[in-house]
Amino acid sequence: MGKIKQKTKKSAKKRFKVTASGKIMMKHSHRSHQAHCKTTKQKRHLKHDAQLSHALAKRHRYTLGK
């Protein structure tokens, strides 16, 4: 009997990206709506990806099948 492979959660696959070193990256929230209220500095900082904390990375690594 072969080993059953774990499936990747498709919603997690769309939201998170695993780097070559194993870190899990995500997009910042609050970027798409009501941008006119935010300063240019806020929008510029939200543009870049953020790294998940260690506790959240452990939880989401399972959903990514890693």
C-alpha cells in the first residue's frame, strides 16, 4: 500500500509563497480599498511582501503541503 500524499489547500496556494530558504511570504492587507485615504508612504510600504511570523508559518506550512 502506497503512502497517501497530502493535498495543498488551493486558497493557501493563492495567498502564500514559499521562498527557496523556506520562509513563507504573504501580501499586505489594506492595500486595495480606500487608497485615497492613505498616505503615499503607507501605500509604498504595503506594496512589498511580508514574512509570516514563526507561529503562523508553522500553521500555514501544513496547508501548503510542505
